[in-house]
Amino acid sequence: MGSPEIQLFIGMLVTEHEADRGIYVTTSYLTQPAMKLARKHGIEVWDRDGLADLLAERMKRTGGH
């Protein structure tokens, strides 16, 4: 995912929802410029690896259920 998607997310977050923070979730990866932009605007990013880690941790806690 690239900067245009993050730019759109930031724009909607601020102008439409008047939010002061956000979490961007993707099953892909962000480009370095997109990550830099997200960090600049305090956006938390959950990418493919982060989601996999989250799922693995949950599976470990629930015994695979």
C-alpha cells in the first residue's frame, strides 16, 4: 500500500470524522513513504505481520480455538 491510501485515510479521519487518532489495518504492507507519513500523523498501522502476530498470540491464549 502506498502513500495515496494513507493520505486518503488521514483526510477522512480529520475532515470527515474529526478524529485525533486512527488505526490503519491492512493485510498487505505499507511502503516506506506511507509508513513515514502515517508516523508523522500519529497513525497506528497494523500490517500483515502485525495481524499474524496478533492471531498467533490469540491462538496461543485460547489453545487454538
